[in-house]
Amino acid sequence: MYRDYYCGETNEKMIGEVIELSGWVNKRRDHGGLLFIDLRDRSGLIQVVFDPEKLSESDIHWNQIRSEWVIQVKGLIQSRPRGTENLNLSTGKIELLAQEYTVLNISKTLPFELSDYKEETDEYIRLKYRYLDLRRANKYQVLKLRHKVVKYIRDYLDEQGFLEVETPILIKSTPEGARDFVVPSRNNPGQFYALPQSPQQLKQLLMVSGVDKYFQIVKCFRDEDPRADRQPEFTQLDLEMSFVTQEDVLNLTEKMFIGLVQSVAPSKSINSPFERLNYDLSMELYGSDKPDLRFEMKIKDFTTQSKNNQFKVLADTVGNGGVVKGLVAPNGNNYSRKQIDSLVEYVKALGGSGLIWIVLEDDPKSANQDFEFKSIVKKYLDSDFVKNIGKLSDANIGDMILLVAGENKKTLEILGNLRNKLGKDLNLYDKNDLKFCFITDFPLFEWDEERSKWTSSHHPFTMPHDEYISDLKNDPSSIRAYCYDLVANGSEIASGSIRIHKKELQEEVFSILGYSKKETNELFSQLLNSFEYGAPPHGGIAPGIDRIVMLLAGTDNIRDVIAFPKTQSGFDPLFESPSNLTADQLKELGITVEKP
Ligand code: ASP
């Protein structure tokens, strides 16, 4: 009744046809006596011409049509007059000459312009009117991409014999290292459900049931401190498999991601196979467990060369048990002094004591390709030392060596951040490159300084490497686990592990984590009990859907890939939520609110 085609589907083959279209008025141009509008729907635009001579008498109000009105038009598809074609538009060679129209609804002036390129409007306003913001073509394209990603994954896993199983949202605490969102139970005053931080225990229980290969595209909820790239609720592809080793999970994940990118984002280039790096090596070479492998720039260790150095800063650092490590910025001689100073400030802001920079220069007097160098601390530096570290790091004339001295972990962290900054500043990669890698063998535990206790690096259900199992308590910090992350272009995309499936081992891990017997029982008895009834070896992984779509859409803003996101502080400007409950609701729930 409303239309024969989508606007963007019309084409030159239809010239001469009388058709009906419906959509929004994207833009109107009044050419005195003639009105041109672009009619828009989710598929694109077509130009519609209102010529009063061609319209019936009842359509005399044509000139009142305004932007964002919803109209239905019947008319003739014709070629645009020569010279007026718009080759940027798929329908740019044709137009619809209106014969009849109906106004289906009118619209107030929108609170902001819809042009794809004019997004400077305050994001809060755009979120408050998200239904309007989503009218933009680029926003629709992201929704479509997300749909395709999820469809590809569902089809792929279905072919591989996986079963999609839904698990409850009203459940009990499922720790993944964040706070729980809770829901009060009216029938049980004072008692609460917790929303799942992930379906971790549920998917493990499904393995005990013999489901064997499970997946779910599922909402997870984590009450964490606000951060730009986080949302309190987000979507995971949660998957779990029985009778598998780490290799089986990684291979399946790798095949799925390569197929996914080739199918839904063919313009991106993706590496194959994915590099695999263990955690310790990744920290050593890239100063991060999320290395961006689109560019090389590995961290070099110059500690040995800095021992007994004539430059006291270096010698003292090593003498006090510290390290001297560095990076080579290719063509760093292009950096201005101001830019170099800002790198020094950057390192200081990260807690470093300073940054030593050395620019390698040609030595015109030397016959055997020796080099000279420039540095603000040149007078303290021995030229043999500079030559030595220049060779060790394969630096060329024109490159800049950057050194950080200090405690090992902190130094690596600083260099890891600096490496990412240099990669970006120096344009060391192509925007269309996707470089995936698996980081494996994470530590099982981390020491939490603040709370003076061990915490899980991932979650408490992770299986330690076999050689540590007989003596977990001896040195928890040394234990490595069958635990892995999938990383792409410097972002964590997925995290997973082989799980513990024996009760005694799981109980021992809980005890190292500081859970009393009573707490263990209250929180985890369902899982521990299930392990007494023949739990198979199992493992899995959970890629973040939002992260995948961000990567493929090329955005750093997680709110771009979620239809109705919350602000960074977890507020929903559209529904104005969270909000108060009525006094009656609170009474019914047995809740009294104490405002801070
Ligand atoms: N449940 C884990 C997470 O949400 C993923 C996994 O281990 O499968 O990070």
C-alpha cells in the first residue's frame, strides 16, 4: 500500500515506470515554482521533483512540505536533465516526477542536523534523541554491520555443531572481577538477584550436562567505574566446548574470525595464521598483553650495556636492581624539539623518571659507516655505548633511540604506552590492516596491593598448567595458566581458558583467593557439586561483540556500535535512567533508601 520499492533501490532501468515511494524528506530546495526534495529511507535517497503543472488539483499544498516530514509519493521515474546528475548518489541519474502525494506525518524541526559529517552536536543531545541520530546513513550502516557479524557467527557455529542455549539473566553473583548489578526480589524481601557478569558458571554446567558445544550471543552486566570504552551492559559471544585442549579452542576461534572478516569486511586485510605469544614474552617485547602488531618496534634491553656506564643515571639504576630498556623510533630525526619535549612529558605523566633520547646522525669523517649522535645529555654519553646500543637495536642513521630507566615492570609499561603513541604519531600502519594475535599462558593469580590478597588474572575457574597443580600454594605468582586472550590492533577482543573440572582443585583455588569455606559454599556450591557427577574436561572463550564491530567499523567509541547506549557515566539520557522508584514500589520491596 505504501511503496513499490525502497528509495535507494530505484535505478535507470525503471525510467518510464510510474511507481510509489515512501520515506522522509531529507532536504528541500525551493526553486521558485519547482520544489526538489531528496526522499530518504534506510536504503538511500532519490530526488523527487514537485512541478505544480504535473500535480492534481488536490495537491495544491505541495509547497508546505518540510524536512523530515514523512510522505508517500506516486510519480514517474525519468532521467535527470543533462548536467544535473549527481554521480555521488547511486540514484543520481534519475528522479521521480511527482504526480500525487500524501503527507503521512509532519515533523518539528529536529534538534540537530542529520548530515553524516556534522556530528559536532553534543553527544548527550544525540543520545537523548537517539532515534533521530540513528536516521543517519552511517549509523544505519553500523547497525547493519552488527547484524551481519552476529548472523555470520551464528551460521558458522551452527555448521560446527554448536547449540545456542539461553541462560538466565536473573541469577546469583557470577564473579568476573567487577561489581554486580542487583535486582530486588519482591516475594523475598531483603533478597536480591544478581545480573550475570557473564554466563561463565552456567556454560560450565551445560558441559556437565553433555551439551558439548554451546554458544550464546548474550548480554553481560558489570558495575564498573566509568571508562570511555566501557558500557555497564555489553554483548558477548559466549562459547564453551567439552573434551578440548587450548589448541582446539584457539583454532576454532581463528578460523571463525578469518571467515568473519573476509565475509563481512572484505576491504580489511587480515593476517593468517594469527601470531601466538606467551604473556611473559609479550610483556617483554611490547610492554603490554595487548600488543599492536601492525608495526614492529620491539622493546630492546640495554641493561647489560648500562652497567658501570659513565652516565651515572644509567649505572645507578642498574646498580639498584633496575633496568634500562628502549625503543627505536624510525626517522625520529623528523621530530622537532618541541615534539621530543612532549614525549618526555608523556613519559613523566606515566610515572617515569624521564626519557633519554638519542638521534643517530651521519658521521661524514668516518670511512666505516660510523655514526654521530645528538642528545640533550650528549656530554654524559660515551660514544661507544651509543654505537653499541645502536647496533644492538638495528637502528639506522636518522632514527631516534628512546631509553627509559627504572624498575622493570614500570619501565615496560611506560615503553608499551610510548610504543603505541609512536605507532600512531609516525603513521606506522595502514588503517585497513587487522593484525590478530593470541596471548597465552597468563599468570593464574595477581597480587592485589590495595587489598593485600591474591586475585585471579582472569577468573577463578581457570586451569593452571599441569606442573603447578601439586603445589599451588608454594608461589602463586609463578603459576601460569591455560588462559588466553585474542587481541587485534592493540585491543582485547576475547578472553578464555581451559577450566578446572575437579572439585578439590577448584576449592584450592578459591582458598588461595581468600574465600572462606562458607563463602565458597554460598557462591559456588552449584558448580562444585556438579563436578562430583562426572564433569568432562572443557574450555571456551568469549569474544566481545561490541569490540568486534568497533574494530570492523573503524571506531574507538563503543557508543557508536550500540543502538541505545548509555553515557560514559552509565546514564541513559533517552529514558532518563536510572531513576527513582515510587514510595509504593519501595515499600513493596521492603527497601528504604539512604541518600549519601
Ligand atoms: N567468562 C569469561 C569473560 O567474560 C570468558 C571466558 O572465560 O569464556 O571474560
